[in-house]
Amino acid sequence: MMPASPATAAPTASSKSRIIGLAALLLAVCALPFMVSNYHTFQLTLVLVYAIALLGLNILTGYNGQISLGHGAFYAIGAYVAAILMDKFGVPYWLTVPVAGVVCLATGFLFGLPALRLEGLYLALATFALGVSMPQLLKDKHLEQWTGGVQGIVIIKPDPPFGLPINPDQWLYYFTLAILLLMFLLGWNLLRGRVGRSLIAIRDQPVAAEAMGVNSALYKSLAFGVSAMYTGVAGALGAIAVQFVAPDSFGIFLSITFLVGIVIGGLASIPGAIYGAIFIQFVPNIADEISKAAPWAIYGVFMIGFMYVMPVGVAGAIRIGWARFRRKAGGSGHHPG
Amino acid sequence: MAALLEVSNLHAAYGPTRVLHGIDFSLEEGSITALLGANGAGKTTTLRALCAMVQTSGEISFGGARIEAKATEDIVRLGIAHVPDGRGTFVNLSTEENLRLGAYVRKDKRAVEQDFERIYAYFPRLKERRHQQAGTLSGGEQQMLAVSRALMLRPRLLLLDEPSFGLAPLIVREIFDIMRAINQSEKVSILLVEQNAAMALDLADHAYLIETGRVVLSGSADEIKQNDAVRRSYLGY
Amino acid sequence: MDAFLNQVFAGLATGGIYASVALALVMIYQATHLVNFAQGELAMFSTYIAWTLIDAGMPYWAAFFLTVVIAFVLGVLIERIIVRPVERAPVLSVVVVFIGLLVIFNSLAGWIYSYTIKVFPSPFPKEPVHIGSHFFSAHQIGAVGVTLVVLGLLYAFFRYTPLGLAMRAAAQNPDSSRLVGIRVGWMLALGWGLASAIGAVAGMMVAPVVYLDPNMMAGILLYAFAAALVGGVDSPGGAVLGGFLVGVLENLLGAYVIGNELKLAFALVLIVGVLVVRPSGLFGKVHVTRV
């Protein structure tokens, strides 16, 4: 259903210019915290966090075609793992991130096993159930001594290490950015190769993929696990950035926001995760500026408007626009498809 | 007699893939005209183009009025019934409901009720199966149902897409005999698309041969039958 | 035993609401293979319209029927104006449009009517009804009755009218439908209208129980979604049975097993369990994929 083009082999000239472009972009991204206020730096950190979560959901939904309406639950697990480890066990914040990732990898994989029997809407319902149950589970009395019940857990903001001359907000931004780069590199490696092709094959031609020897059961649960891992890592980072976890911040609305993010950013697209993250972080603010009375109505209008203008998401629109531009700019470098 | 259907310079495309490259043909009122050609020649696309089911350009007139800009639903209302490729059965509805849908646009409700009996007289097997889910009918019965559904419109023109496809010769013969009867007794004009050229030429008055989206030969059925190239390539003798 | 029967009956009453909303979901699903996430909010918004009419002094039943008509028109308009342009977009893009509609209606209701809860009247007497040795709330019995009437009318409409037949045909096989002259686009809009009208009835029946506020349908939509899937998402009858089943299950679980806090989660987990065993729902068709 989606035109997925996993990093087609580009000619060397354009790949060189692409590297230069990426380096310039990275430099700009690194300079950002020095150009904006601490609050904006915090918001940008959240964009990075969401981008990691969206990449995770995109692996599952965009690349593998399994719809999840419950990824907020994995985000919540990641956040709580980080918060509990820091608050109850004094684990350093940076160590909680990989632990959260591993816990979510395992949870996601296990959840993916029964979910294998479910397709399309039924999977959507199962994941929906997960997303709805999560806040209620977190509030449960038996877990209260760990989770802090409805009150949640407050975390202390980490200071920059090695006496770096930056403030904690800036440090968290760079910390998150580093993990984002790592996760994106990992994802890019994973998705452009054999695994990515298998995931897409399962999405588009499930029967044929199986006939070609793709172990679809394994790949599907693996996709679930890896996807949950990304989202869990994001959850941990998010908890550290926000310095607070509470059950009601991880309701079903968060899961739906993630889904909106990947569709608007662009399904089966790695940069799409970033566009989507920008959308879900900033558009509600813009909506709030436009109308204090009914900000969500404005947000809804934005959602629908984006889908009218870019039915295949921002990444898809850029891809189409770029192809058109190249065709117009004289056919020498013309690559069909 | 005037031409009921007149097609000129008809082009059609599925997205970027062009299938018809300027087809011209016409069909006399009351006649049976066949479009012949190999697989992929554009026969089915021609029928779909007449009903605005593909992107087209060119002129199509029916009964003297231009119809190429009309929507499928409105073309039906002019009295063109289409038995599509693959039969288009409503598989979850009963046989009777399928037939009733054929008469959906008709206003003469009483005549519609009588037409059920007319159809059942042609195809008694459908009467036996009228309460059965249409998807459970055999291939031949579904083809009969498709033709009957089209006839429930009381069409002026019947478009038949490969009625012989996938059916046993005996059933094909039965259907073709009924087509002839309907053409003669009810004056329904028929545009027939067939790969089975021999059977089509036996039934038709007039035929066009289509190759890769163009008309390459036309004439009366007898003339076409005598053509050497047709005999070699399509009739096999 | 008395208490148990009362719980079952209360379950049937809410089950009827779930059944109605589930049916609305199934109607749009059958035609488009999409779940309309905005269905619940549409019902909520319609209920507010009814509240406005009643508040302005209109007699209950007049407001009731007028609301149904308004909801119908609203549904048709939404389909024609908002959903139509994304008809050919990828599935998930359409889902995002539905989510957009959801937040818009929720937000509009909060903006126009505020988020404080409102009391919504019931057309049925306040005194409990006496059946044998049991007492039942008149509103519950009335709500079940209204639900059954709506379902009966719908059944008759789809089964016995040419328009109902055309709608079923259009949902099933749009290409063939066009070839017999059915205006498929309008059938879809009509389906939206009907779904919206059914939702309005469900909203007006549930509002006296849960009170009227912009978030009142969120949980109901969820149960309805579950009901539709348990019953088999392509089977209207199944959706209705699924609705009653989920309603009773939810009520009994809440009363006897786990308390009200966790009943939503538990009910959903149970439903997912059922679906793992029977992936097409209890009454759905098993799909055989052609290779």
C-alpha cells in the first residue's frame, strides 16, 4: 500500500553530497541548544525522544504492516523501568536506558507471540487493550510500592558529567541526541538489509514471503520486540527528561498520538520518524496558540489537513516532490521508481 | 438501420499504461457484434471504456447521444447492461437478490416482478436456486446469473465479456443459444467479447478483430470467417 | 440470586448500547473496511444536540427524533465533505482522519458545552418496574426496548427494501454495483448517516446513566469495538450479540470478580484471549486467502 523505497543505491556523487548534507544538518542540530531557551531545548529533547519511539512503531507498523494502538504501553514500561531503577535502586540514569530497552525487547517479543495469530483489526484491538490496561495496571495496589500508584515517581534531573560547561537541559539534549543517532544507525542498518526486506515482504506478500523461506512468525515477533525496545528506550529517555512518571501520562491517547506521528511523518521511512515527532511535539502548541478555547479541534484540523495535502506522509511527499524536481531539472540523473 | 453504438478514436489507459490506441467501431441496432482478439488485445478494456470504468478519451455515442463523459451509474440508466469479466456476482446475496439488483434503476416495478418469470423461463436452474447464496452457485450458474442480472435491466444493449470463460462446452452452447434467442425475440443488441472466435463468429452478424489496442480487421461474420489470417491465428484451421 | 439477575439485566442494558455502536461500526466497516474511530464522539455530539433541544423546551420524543434526523444529516455531510477526499489514500491515513474527527468533536463539545457533566433526562418513569419478584430500573428496560426496536427496523430496512439491498450490494462489490446503476458513493454516505443516527440513539439512551460529558463515549466505543470483533466484524448480527455479551460480561466481572477499577482492562484481555483462539470472532466468516 505504501511505496517503500529502502535506501536505493545512489550514484557516488550524490552520496557524497548527501554525506556533506547530513554533516551540516548534524552540526546545526548540535548548535540548536545554544540558540534557544532552556524550555525550548527541553521541547527539542522531547522531539528526539518521540522520534526514537516513532521509529520503533514504524518498524512494526510501517515496515511490517502490524498495526499497534498500544505502543504507549511500551513507552510507559520503559519510563517506569528507568524511574524505578533510579528512584529505588540508585542506578545511574544512563544505565537505565539500555535496561529499559532490554526489558521492552523481552516484553514486546512475548506480547508478539500470541499477537501472531491476530491480523489487522484484531491486532489493533489486542494492542489497544494493552494500551488501555497499562495506566490501570500502573495504578494497581499490588504494584504501588514500586510504581508510587497514582502519584507516580519524581526523578532528579542529571547534571552534565566531567564538569562540562553546559546546563542540565543542554546535556540531556546531547545525551538523547547521541542515543538517537545510535538507534537510527542501528535501525538504518537493520532495515536496509535482509531483515528490512523480509519485513516488507511479510507486509506486502505474506504468503509469497513464507514460500520464499522467510520465517514470518519469527520476524513478526522480532519486529514486535525490536519495535518495543525502541519505544522503551524512548520511554526511559522521556522519563529522565520530564523528571516525572505517572500512570495518566501514558494513556491510550499517547498510543494514538504515536500512530498519528508515524502516519503523518511517513510510513516505512526512517526520516519520517523525525517529521512525525516534530508534528506531535509542536503542532499541539501551535493549535494552542491559535485557539485557547478548543486547541484539540485545531489539532484535529491539522491532522486532517496534513492527510489531505500529503496522504503518504511528509516523507512520502518529500520523496514525490524530490522526484518531480529531478525530472524537471533536466533528465540526466533520472531514475525511475 | 442506424448505428446504436458508435465509437471513434477511443483511447484508454490504466494509470500510465495505455491499452487502447484509438479504436473505431460501430454496432447496428438489433445486431450481435463480436470483438475478437488474443489475450491482452484490449477487448475487455473496450467494454470497460464504454461503461466509464477506465480513463478514456475519444468519442462514444449511444442512440445518437454522446456518453463518454457520463458516469458508469448513468450509462446503465441509458439501457446498457454489462456482464463483466469475472461475472461480478454479489456472492453474499441470494440469486433472487442478485436479479433484483439488475433491475435497480427500473421504475416499472410490476413489470420487474414479471421479468423474474421471464428469466426463470430461460434459465430454470436459477429458479431452483433462487434462495441460495449466489457465491455457492457453480461457474455455469453464475454466468447464467450474470447474464440474467443484465437482462433484468431490459437493456437496449448488452455487453458480454467472455461468457464462455472457464465453462464446459455444453453450458457455453446453452448460454449462446439463449443469447441468440434473446437477440431475436427481444431485439436486444449485443456486443460480445470473446477469445473463442469460432463460437463468437457463429453467433455474431458482424465482427472486429483487435490486436494490441487497435482494430485491425472488420467485416461481417462470414467475411471474417473466410479471412486467411483469422483462420490461421484464431480459428485454427 | 436477585442481585445476580439484576447485574445480568444491567449488563444487557449497557450491552444494548454497545450493540448499537458496534452495529454502527460494522456498517461502516463492511463498506470501507475501516473502523470509524470517531463514531463514539459523533454519538456524544448528537446527544449534546438533543440536550440543547430539550433544554430549549422541546418535548423529549420530539427532540429525540429531531436529533436522529440531525445526526443522520451530519453523518452524510461528514462522509461527503471530509472523508470523501481521502477515499483513495492509504488505510492508515484515513484512520488518522478519523482520529482527527474524534479530537475535533471532543474538543468542540468541550468548548461549546464545557467539560462539566450534565444530567440528561430519561423518557422512562423513575419508579422501578416490578417483574415477578424482581425490580428493574425502568430506564434499563426502556433502553433495551429502544435498542431492540432500532435493530429490528434496521434489519427490516436492509432485508426488505430496495435501498437496503443496494447498500448491501455497494458494500460488497462496488464495481458490480455501479454496473447495475447503484450510486456507490451515495450509498456510503447513507451508511455514514445511518451509523451516525444509530449512534445518536445509543448516546441518548446511555447519557441518563453515565451523565453527559464530552468523554462519555470513549469507554463505550472501546467496548463496542471489542463487541464488533468478538461477534465478527463482518457480521451485523454477530456485532449485536457481541454487544450484549460484552455488556453482561463487563457487568458481572465488575460486580463479582475484580471490581470496577480493572474491569475494562480485564474484559479486554479476556476478549483478546477469545480472539487468539478464534481469530475471526465468534460469528465471523473464516477468511480463506487465495494464493
